[in-house]
Amino acid sequence: MAAAPTPGRADWPRRVPAVRLTGSGRTAAIGGYLAAIAGCVLLLVITPSGRPKWNSIYAEDGATFLHQAVTGSWPGVILHPYGGYMHLVPRLIAGLATILPIGWAPIVFTGSSMLIRALLAAFVYRASADHLGAPAFRLLAAAAFIAVPAGETRDNVANLHWYLIAAAFWAVLWQAPSWGGAVLGTVVAVAAIDSDPLTLALAPLVLLRLATMRRRRDQLLLAGYVAAAVVQLLVVTHSGNADRPGFPWYRVGGIAAERVVLPFVAGRTQTNLTGVGLLLVALAIVAVIAWPGLRAGGRARLVVIAALAVDTVLLIVMWQHGERSIADPSRTLRGNSRYTVTPTILLVSALAASLSTFKPRAAPLLRAGNAAIAGGVSALVLCIMLFGQTTSRHGAGPTWHAQMRVARAECVLTGEPNAGLAIDPSGWRSVLPCRLLGVSGAPAGGVLFQPGKTGG
């Protein structure tokens, strides 16, 4: 007689049968997702950012993507590298901004950033169903996209790629129950890899998907991933961008401890721990997070191992080639750098997988205890991340419409074909044609590319 399967040890790729909704059930589900997306956007709107959300443009959004969208040839500008690689999603959003009045540009960039983060959170809630099971744990994994201390990634499209990579992680793991879901997962994966080549860190998971998933719709994501990777690598190869200096590889462990693990469990709290002591504490925290999932096996183990492995690769690559202008973690503790967003979200995914193993299998008292542990830890993590948010260090910054008035005056006074608009943070400028600003009689001529500071 065959042995009975061990509870909680379902092997990938065998998928949990989907609950098929019909009629009112499907309508209620769609309404629930729309309400959740609206709630996420509202939460992002009311979270302070240190600058006017609907009347300012941040860094590369204006200085690079908007500038090149209005002065370059469409759609060829989509393949134009910045920082050494292709930025598909920011380029598409900048293209949308060009077909609307220029005064609406802040709304397009800020609104798109918030909406896409909300949509990614909803996608992760759906895509994680097979691996996390109960809605509470799926909610934890999804809520990380909204609650993670965003820092400089808040309210701009230039940094959406950090969220796209984390969503692509779940897209690769997901066995969509329909062709519509398969297309959606493929879109997320393609958007991620053609917005940041770091998405190649998911390649081992894609190969595992190839080896284990046999349905045609499961292979759709593989085809999209490979095609998008080829395009991104061609752009990277021809960009001619030199590697930027970064921290040596042997410091990555300490950086991860100070910038990812410690803020994850303690918010913005400073620590007197340094060096080996801090690293050991961080390793102990990661072990506590991962152990339940590793011990349970099955899908929980897969998520934990995959999340921590991808985190490790990302941290090594990002910090070894990151700019030295980033605050040195040996002197300051800031858990909201752009380089910590994806690792933090994936660490939450590993935690959600471990918590999902706390299932009611015993007496009522133990069932209540398991639920309390899982729910309490989830709530604590989200509160730490949410209340660990800080506003921008740059102050209010210049407003877009005020700068448009200044730029129009500059066009009239100088007679030049272009004018610069100061944007946040200090020192950045968005150079736009005077004709686009509505200045009649501005001289015609070539557009001078002057994107301001070159920053990451």
C-alpha cells in the first residue's frame, strides 16, 4: 500500500486546484481586487514624501525620461540606455506624458508610480496563492510592496524596477490556472527584465520552471523571459557604460545586515553592534525567519530558498557595483535606500512562506496559538515597515508649474530653443523645448541634450 502523503509537503509543480468562480462570486472577487488597489493607492497618496506629490517631478523622471521622450524619436527612444541598461516601464510612462499637456507631467509620473505598485501588490496576492495558501500570508507578501520603507523610490517611475523584480519572482513561481493569468505573469516578467537586467537573478528559477512545468501556458513566461532578456542584453552590450565603483564583495554581508535585516526587524533603530557581532545577529534573524519554512518542506521550502538565494545574488551585484555616493553603512543606518527595497520585499516573502506552515493541525488551543503567532508576526512586520517610513531629506523642492513659468520667461528673454526646469532633488534639471512650454515665436533649432546630474 502506498504511503499517505505528508500534510503540507506538496511538491512543485503540482498545483493546488483552483477554485473556479462564476457569476456573483467572480464579480465579488473583481470588486475586492479593485477596492484593494484603490486602498493601496490611497495609502501611498497620504504617505508623506517631503515634496508636492502632484506638482513635482523627481530626478530621472524629468531630467532623463521626460526630456528624451519629448526630444527623441518614438518608439526608438525605448531602447535608449540610461545608466548602462534599458528602462522599458519608465520610457512607456514618459511616452504617455508626451501626449498629454506638459503641465500634467507630475500627475502622470507620480500617479503611474503609485498605481503600478498597487497593481503589483494585487498581482502578488493572486500569484502567491499556490505557495502561501491562506489569504493572511498572501496579504503579508503583497502588502510589502506598499509598506516597505520606500525612501528615494517613493512617487517616481525611475525606481519602479525594484518593485518589478520582486513581482517577477512570484510571476516565475506561479502556475497560472488560465491563459489570462499566464499572459499577466509574462507581462510582469518582461516588464521587469526590460526595466532592469538584475532580473536575470531569477534565471535559475526560470530554468527550474522549464524542467518541471509541461503545460503550454506555463511555458509562455519562459518564452517572454528569454526574448526580453535578449533585448535587454543587446542594449547593455551596446551601451558602452563602464561599471561604477562600489563596495568590495567582502563587505556585502555587513551591508545586508545593516541596511536590510536590521531595519526589517527594528525599523529605524540605531545599533551599537558592528562588524562580526552585527553579522551574526543578522544571520540569526534570517535563520529564525527561514527555519519553519525549511523544516516544513514542499512549497514553503521552495519559496524560502528561492527568496534568500535571489536576495543574496542581488545584494552582491548591487552593492559591488553601486555608486560610492550612497551613504556608507559603517557610518549611518538608513534602511530605505533603493538598493534595499527588493531584498526587503523578498525577505518578507520568505517570512510569509514560513508563517504559512503554522497551520491548524491539533487541539483548538494550539490552533489559536498558531493563528496568533502568524497573525501577530505579520502585523508587527507590516507596522515596523510602515511606521519606519521617512520623508524625503530634500525638503519641499521646486514645484513644476512654478518652474514652467520660470522656463517660459527664460525662453522669451534668451531666445534659446530650450529652457531648463529645476526639479527635485537640488541640482537636477529637466531641459525641454520652448515650443512644448507654449512659448510662441521661440526659435526653431536642434535640441541640446542636457539632462543635468548623472545619478543612479
